[in-house]
Amino acid sequence: MNQFKYTLLLAGFILFLSSCRDETPVVFNQSDCPSGDITNLHLLLGNPSEATTNENNPNNYLMQMEEYAISYSRDRAIPNWVSWHLSDEWFEGNGTRQNDFRANPFFPADWNVPNSESFSGTGFNRGHNCPSADRLCSDNFNSATFFMSNMIPQAPLHNQETWKHWECYFRYLVDDDKEMYVVMGNYGQGGLGDNGYAETFEDENGLVITVPESIWKVAILIPKGDDNDLDFIDAQSTVIAIDIPNTNTVANFEWDDPQFITTVDEIEQRMGTGFDLFSNLPSNVQDALESTTHSTDPSFTPCW
Ligand code: MN
Ligand code: MN
């Protein structure tokens, strides 16, 4: 084959390859936030409730952002779950905590949704799902965690003590050459905050907001790599599943008290029919991983 023909063939092959992938690969760069095709990363392990962007599906409404993905319930006025990728690139950098709690502007225009004051005076905190401290690579990425669609009414001591230690523990685990896929969610109705027990409260716009009964989080921890992360997950991977009642009294226990640690299968069952975590993993791998309980790393010191 002469060189001209070979060059043509090569050019054609490259054109063919580039037409196969219209996504830019995810780029991790220690000095910046991740960039490229990061939106789909947050649902790599699956969309546990098959949430959609159809506004006629208002109680399982999908919003995919660069910072995290969310399934929102309009009737509960809180997320069903929030899902995100976690590695140190997302939280090491030049960002600072923005504290700019505000209504998420990307909902359908006629929806009544929570704003920064909606939880005021209720005895519950505006509790982050995707934590502010997981997104400190830039001010803009941090600011996205302050959309009220990322918040649940969370018992203050649950938020500021027990849950805070778990959030810190997750960052501790990924810091050392690992990365993680996290999903946080909630179920039920009724929690115990600073003003006692409440099932719902109403804000100044007449929006009724559900206080969840229990708050859970699951994660898979894997070695850090540039390839398809699904290839790094097998039946021996580390899985963490916690489910902690939304009450101030949980802070009377150690942050990692065994009663808080559960299995993914238990959480799937409590969330109800059709709810499936890690649905993009082969079912034999799911079966193995979803029935295991985590033992916390004794070298971790809770952060205050
Ligand atoms: Mn299962
Ligand atoms: Mn599953």
C-alpha cells in the first residue's frame, strides 16, 4: 500500500473513531474542578428511581448538574435522593463556603419550591445532601450545593454531629488514592428537631415541606483510575451503607454506632418497590455488595 492510501485510510479511521464518541472525557486536574463530561459521572452506577426530566413526573423529577444529580419530589418539597462522584479533586482547591442558600431556579416556572427562608423557625436545619465541603474546588461549584433542592429539614444535632462525622469520614476515605460514588436519600415522615416532633411544616408561600423520618447514605469506594470506573467494581469492593433516624437524640451515640450501619438491600427495601441502587452493576455483583455491612476505619478521628 502506498503512503497516500495509507494516510487516507488512517484519516478515515480517525474520523470513524471520533464519530463514535461525542463526549469529552472527564478530566481530573489537581488545581481545578473536574471538567469535561462530568454531568453523567454522577449517575454512573445508575438512576435508582429511574427519575426523568418530564415535569409531568413531578415526584421523581431528575435534575442533572455538573456538581451532582438529584431526584426531587414536588409533593414532599425535598429531594428523594442526590447522587455524586467524590474524589479529592472535588474538594481540594480555591473554593470557599458560599452560604448562598436559595431557591433552585431550574425548576418548571409554575412550581412552588423552597427558598432560603422556607425552613426558618421550624427547629430543623437546612441539611445538605451533597455537602458543601465535598465541593470546594471553586466558588461556583460550592455555590451549587446551596440550592434548596439539595436540602432536607434535618434535626440540628443529627446534622451538626452524627452526619457531619460521616461526611468527614467519606472524604477521609477517598483522600488516599481512592474515589467514591455516593447516594444520599431519605424516606418516611416525621423527625425530632429543636422544637419537638414534626411531620411537615408550611412556609410563607404556602409550601408544605415534609420532614423525613430517616436519612441514609450509600457509597462504593474504589481505587482511583482513569478508565471506566465500573470495571473497578467487583464483589469485593468496599460498600458503606448508613441509615440514621432524623432526630436530635442520635447525637447521644457514637457517630458510627452499629445501629446506624446497615446494608444497601435494607435501604432498597425501605425505599419501596422499584428502587434499585447500583443498578448499572451486574446483578451478581449487586447481590454480593448490597448485603454487606461496613466496619469503620479505626484510624479515622471524627472532625469537629
Ligand atoms: Mn438489592
Ligand atoms: Mn441494587
